[in-house]
Amino acid sequence: MPSWKSILANTQKQDPAKAPPHVKALQLYDCKLTTVEEGRVVFEWPVNPDYMNPMAVFGGYLAALADQTCSYALMTILEDDQNFTSIDLKTNFFRPVTKGIVRCEGIVVNRSRSQAFVEATFTDENGKLLLKASAMERILSA
């Protein structure tokens, strides 16, 4: 398995050939990873009309993007001999996502030896809250 740092670097380069399978499947390279810090990431996602139901972006896609945002934030603090899996994801939608650039910020709120609590916040170009998600991640030995 590639190192977490290489996955983060390849994502920043938008190199889908080196992406993990789940990233390829979700076509998350439509997002641009703009910030990588310890315990924090920021993606910018141009709203893609292909993911819309008749009125707004399908909530399931946004939930998957929130899960991915939380996962990438966790990657910034893991050792290469560690892995993780989401064991709980809660998503709250505040406004419909219909157009523009969505800013997706993931922050590790708390980490213990065996789990982490991570939040994702999505805002529109005017800074209005669109979605807030929280994930509990189980940290495993690779």
C-alpha cells in the first residue's frame, strides 16, 4: 500500500492513475485538494451537474464526498503502518447544492489510539453553510 503522504501528494497533483480504487470510483479528482496540514484538509469541488437530481446535487454523493473529506483529514496524522475505516457517518444538510464551487474542509477533532472523530464542513462561494458531517473512524494496524 502506498504511504499516506504519497496518496495526499498524488491527490494534490490530481494524478488519477495513482489514486486508490475508491477515489477513482467516486471520480473525486474533480475536486482540487488545496490545503494539507496536520489534522486538516480543504478541497474545492466545482459542482458537477451530472450529480444532480432535478433540483440539487444528490445527497448520497455529498455524503460520500463528506466521508472522503474526513478520511483525507485523518490521513494527515496516520503512520504508514496504520489503516482506518469509517464506523459512523452523520450528515446534516442545510442548503441545497446547485452550482458554483463548494469548499469542503475536513478537521480531525479528536484522536485516541484506536479511533478518531473527524468533521467535514461544506460551504458555498459566499461562505454559507451547506452541509456538516461527522465521522467516527476506527484506526487499525495495516
